[in-house]
Amino acid sequence: MENTSRRPVRIDRFTGGTLVFVSVVFAISLAFFLRERAANMPDRFAFSIPQAVQAIEFTDEDGAPISLADLNGKHALVAFGYTHCPDVCPLTLSDFYRVKRQLGSEGRDVNFVLISVDGARDTPEAMKNFVTRFDRDFIGMTTPDDTRLSAVADAFDVYYSKVYLDNSATEYVCDHTATVFLLGPDGNVVNSYPFGVHPDEMAADIAPRL
């Protein structure tokens, strides 16, 4: 009579270890690749921010006065956006979180900042609820004074505009430049990253500067 029982399948005991080894090698290779790419990546967009612009006063997420000059002494990742933003701004702050995590302990040497282009709706409380959703140390800057906002936005060559919507509870959305700017400790822009640059690439570019 034919024996139809199946023999136990023997799993190679080295398979799991091999997979772990390959994963580690891949992760290390990727890290070196990103750092090498960042090291050879020219600064896309570096320029000075006038001290008068750096001194323009906004209000932070806690209701206290703040200016770009108050951030000097550390590097800063700065983006322009607003709390009602349905897509770009949440993705940008999510990238900020990933950059900070990638930098590890050096992430404490970087300020992560969102400057509101919608001061009419973005109160300090709204900014706090929005930015701290991603990290409790993220900074929100807002002002209802469009003259102040416009002066800062112009210095960064940032565009923003309200687009009014028919039959919408939100009334309007804001078109705005989605570039992320890296400020040096002196408050000047040392590099910038177009929307869509991977946070690992940003982190690899920032790390050697710290």
C-alpha cells in the first residue's frame, strides 16, 4: 500500500538569518547612498533674508511674539501653509517628523516651522492644534497682518493666494508655494527642497551641516 503521508518540510535554519543580514546590508547601503547623493547635491536655492525681514513679529502657537530672528542659532526647516490645507501641508509636516526622526539626537538642533498664509483663520490655538499633531516641538507662526506676511513671503519668493469656493463650508482654500526652506543659524536660506523631495534625502543633506 502506498504511503501517502507527507514528510515534514524542513525549513533551512539559515534562511531567517540570511534575510536579516540582507536587510541590514540594504539599509546600510541605502544610508550611504543617500548621504553620498546629498554630499554631491548642490544647494538648489540659497539666498539671504534681510535682517529687517527676520525681525518682523508674528505670533507663535502659544500666543507669544516670535520672529525668524528668534530662531537664529539653530538650523530651521521652514514651510509656508495653513491649517485648513487638505493635502500638501499635512504631508509636509509629516515629512518634517520623518526628517527629525532620521536626524536622531541631532534633530534637537533644528527648528521645524510652519508659517501660516491664512492669518484670518489660523489663530495661535489653531496653529497649536495643527502643528503639535505631528510633533509637540514644532513651531507655528501666524499673523492677521497681511503686510507682515507679505514682506516675509516676498523675501522667500513665496506665492500665496485665496481661492474662493462656491457652496463650500470652508469658503476658500489657499494656493501657496510648497517649497521647504532650510535656514542656517544666521537666518539665511542655505538650501531648499521642492515639494516631493524624500525626507530621507532632506535629512541626509541636513545632517552634515549640524
